[in-house]
Amino acid sequence: MQKILVIQTAFIGDAVLATGILEKLHNSFPEAQIDFMVRKGNESLFTGHPFLNKVLVWDKKKSKYTHLFQLLNRIQLNKYDTVINVQRFAATGFLTAFSGAKEKIGFDKNPFSFFFTKKIKHVVSDGTHVLHEIERNQELIKSVTDDVAAKPKLYPTKKDFDTVERFKNKKYICIAPASVWFTKQFPANKWISFIHDTSDGVFVYLLGAPSDFALCEEIDSQCSHLNVVNLAGKLNFLESVALMKDAMMNYVNDSAPMHFASAVNAPVTAVYCSTVPAFGFGPLSDKSFIVETKQKLTCRPCGLHGRSECPLQHFNCAQQITNQQLLMPMSE
């Protein structure tokens, strides 16, 4: 039996987007044993995944490099036929290079790429359009599958759907208001204003990690007379995904919840503040909308990943977005 390891130990959204590779490999090699390596904290996304054999976990916060060498030993013992590294960083390049696999595939920008059996050029644009991240990832396996990138996919379990069923007996939208980066995060006061303009009969579920509870509580407290429920920290990843799947609309920043929506083809409206869809990480759901300032700001985008504060202190890329822009997707 062919044994394949896919490595993506970056942030949670990156791990979700890499599931497109898992889908494609499974469809092309249904009998293969496919393992997936992620950073600690992301493994719960793959609980009950129907065709993953194992999820390997790298703890980057506790004994980072000791654990890295332990993982290398485990990878070598597993005797993979193929290791596919989606990242361009040295640590995972090291694992790939010394994995012992017959075939080692990764991007040419990885510092250890000279050890790979197949180096793939990392391309942002093919000259006609900016590639989406799933298209860039597909280049890694194009020679053994085809040119068509698969969309990311997550598999909430029956238990996950059962857990959130009680929230689905009414019309509802989901809002994931937080982001790791300040300039990617639509401000709380703007979410509050938008919620006040939503229809009276629509419930609003605020989603996020335990660390997002305070932000969601701030929003909830300013909308106490409305149908707003703070679920931050109360649902795990897959339960949140299960709730998003049947929402009238999911409102997200340029962050992981956007990819959650894509992974179950849920309707999504992505709010872009300092970043732009042209970076290649936009929503992939059939029903998806992008909201951004209509003004041409010379300072936007101000960075690829967002910043801890607006460099010019005005944050116009967020402040100029209107409630009407956010409301329009619900009427389409």
C-alpha cells in the first residue's frame, strides 16, 4: 500500500487550504494511506476525517526542536513512499529532506529543497491571473494527478452537527469578528453597527476561540436587546463549521473562519481591511462575497499578513466600509 505524508504546520487557515491536496490525493489514489502533519492546536479539525490514516502533531511551543527530532524519527519509522511539503520554511524542509521517503516534493523556496527529489517553483501569478493558494498547492501534485485544484474540505461528524442542532431552529447568521492581526480585523464598533441594522427576526451567533470571548462579549453587550448569542470558546472548530454550514450568511475577516466556510461550501461574506483578495487567499464557496472599501487608498494593502496597528493611524480601509455593503449579500 502506498504511504503518503502531507506536511502543513502553519496557521489553521493554511492547514484548511491544504486539505484540497488531501482530497485530490485520495481521489487519485483511493487505496493509499494518507497522513497529515499539522501544528499542535489544529489537529482537532481532523477528528473523524473519513480517509486520513493518522494526524501527526508538532508542538512548536513546548520543546520545539526536541519534538521536531522526535517527529523525524517517527516519520522515518513510518517509511513513507512520498512526502509532500506545502511549506517553504527550513524546519519542515529538514523533515522532508531526511524523511527517508522515496519521493520528496516541495517548493523551490524551501532552504532544504536541494535535497528534494522534486522541486516545484512557487508562483504567485501565472501571468494571466493571481493564483489562489489551492492552485499553488496543486502544483506540488500536478504530475501525479492533474492541473485542477480541489477545494478544501472539512468533515464535521454527526456529533458535531447534533451539538449545534439546537441553534438552527431559526433564521441565523454567524459572525467571526476576531483575527490574529489588528489590521485584518473589522472593528468591534463596526460589527455592532451592522448588527443593529440586521432584520429583527434574524439571530446572530458570534464565533471564535476562547481567546476571542472578550471581544465577542463586548459586541454582545452593546446589542443586548437583539438576538445575539456569544458562542466564542463554547464550540470546537468542527462544531463551529457545522453551525456555519447552514447559516443564511457567515461574516468573516480575511482569516481562518473564511476557509472554514469554504471547506463546507457555506455562504460567506469576507471583509477585507488592510489585505486584498489578490494575495490569493479569498473565499471559495459557491455563494461568496467580498466586502472592502470602495475608496482607492494608496496605503492599501500595507502588508501581506496584516499589522498590529494601522501605520497611518486612521484605519480607513476598515472605517470606510458601510453597513449597506455588509447587508447586500443577505438579499442576494
